[in-house]
Amino acid sequence: MQHLRRHLLGGLIGLALTVPSLAHATPEQLRIGYQKGSLALVVLKESTHLEQRLKGTKITWVEFPAGPPLLEALAVGSIDVGSTGDSPPVFAQAAGKDLIYIAYESPAPEGSAIVVPKDSPIRALADLKGKRIAFTKGSSAHFLTVQALKKAGLTLADITPVYLQPAEARAAFEGGNVDAWSIWDPYYAAIEQSNKARVLTTSKGLSPNNSFYLASAGLTRESPDTVKALLEEINKTSISSQRPHETSQLITRLLGLEPAVVERFVARRPGSPVLPLTPKVIAEQQAVADTFFQAKLIPKPIKVADVIWRNNSQSKN
């Protein structure tokens, strides 16, 4: 009997040694969410380099108008990874959604702004009191609005928020149905280029305006090598501030935007690699979360550090 048990145990150990580790499993599919502002992902999608590297994986690209619906799709399992601004992950984590920060891009504080009609009497942030401001709820524009009002000694209670997705917000802005619009690139660059808007403030001095890459906990746990491959390929094909004209031409073709809009958009991006979150970036993101909690915009305090991917080289962050 003891001999039989030893034989069975040995067989199980041998089987365990021959089966590939689940932690390094190659997923059958990888669904990537991106936005028009996700330049690095847009370029990677066009390059097909990721498809060539992950030949055993079916890769699907899904475009979203903003970060909140992208992370909602991530939470329900419709996509596996995606890129958003600073605020959507805060709202998602506060709601108990499944997400893990896997990397970030250098901040682009000039890439978001609050704009008003060109002939608007609004000249200072304090003039926003009692006005209708359009922005996407739970987006980076939401945080910019809160910070801008705070600088003027105001809160969201002093304005009328008009929650709209970017396309609807532009229509409302151009139609005179709102007094101001808080928005990010490339929508910001587009309305700026139209000569119908005047910049009241950018994010500079109000928000770092970091961008993040997030994945489902399942993907980071079961396929860390796939996550690494994605980040490596993003960096290989990432936009470059040293080749602005070449990058602008490519983005113009891919997104169907006017060349002048794209050039302005690209010029405001640092063109840096995606990197593991540093303590500084985590602290900045925690400040975003704390601001939303203090404003009673999320139901509970959260700890951003609880959902950071700490795989291998990231363990020191």
C-alpha cells in the first residue's frame, strides 16, 4: 500500500513538472481597449507587431470614447487590458471593479483644458460660478474641473455639471447649451483648432494628468508574460517627440483627424516609454482618489497601492 502511494505521488510530481505553469499560460485571446487619445496603442495596433509576437493569441482591438466605459468593459470581462486617464481607475476601484495598474505614461499637463466659447464673458475660474460645465463623469476632465473650481474657492455645488461623452459635449458646446467644456486631447486640440473656443485653463498646476495602463487581475495573475510582451511592444512602437512630423502623419491617417489637430495633439505629448508605477506616481494617483473621496464623489476611501502590479522588476515600486 505504501509502495502504491509512493508510486502515485511520484507520478503526480512528474506530471506537475511537465505541465506548463499556469502563471505563464498564453491566453487564447487578448482584447485591448483604447481611445483616440491612446497614441501608443493606436500606433501599436497599426504596426501588428504584437500580433506577430503573440502568434498563439487572437488579438482584438476595441475603441472607446472615454475611460469610464473602457474600465466598465474591463470589469465585466469584455476586454482584458486598456489605457485611461487618472480618474476612471479611481471610480472603478471605489466601486469594487476588477483592475490592476500595470504601467503609466509620463504626464501631459498641457493635454487637457477647460475651454469656453471664443466670445464668452468668462475670463477667470471664479466666473464659472453658476455656469453649466460639460465633462465626462468619472474621467480625467472630472478631476480637472474639481481642481479648477477648488483653485477659485468653488465646488461642484457652485456649478451645473453636464455629464456628456466627448462627441455629445462638443455638440452642446458649439450649440451654446453649455458655458464651458472640460476636455482632453484630441478633442481639446480639435475644438481649439476650430477657432470657436478659448482656453480658460489647462491641467498645468492643477493635475499631473497621468495616463495609465490597466489590466484584469486574471490576466496579470495567469499570463504575466503576455502583459510584459504588450508593454515591451508598446515601447518599441511608441510615439516619439523626436519624430513629430512622422508621428503626426501616421496618426492623421489612422484617426481621420485634420493634420493641424494631430500636430497640436502630438506636440503636447512627451513621447516617453511606458514604465512601472513609481512611488511618486502612486502618491499622485492617491491624491486624486483622496480628492474625490473628500468631495464625496466616491463612496469610500481607497488605497491605490493595493491594485498595483508588482511582478518581477516592479516589486521594488
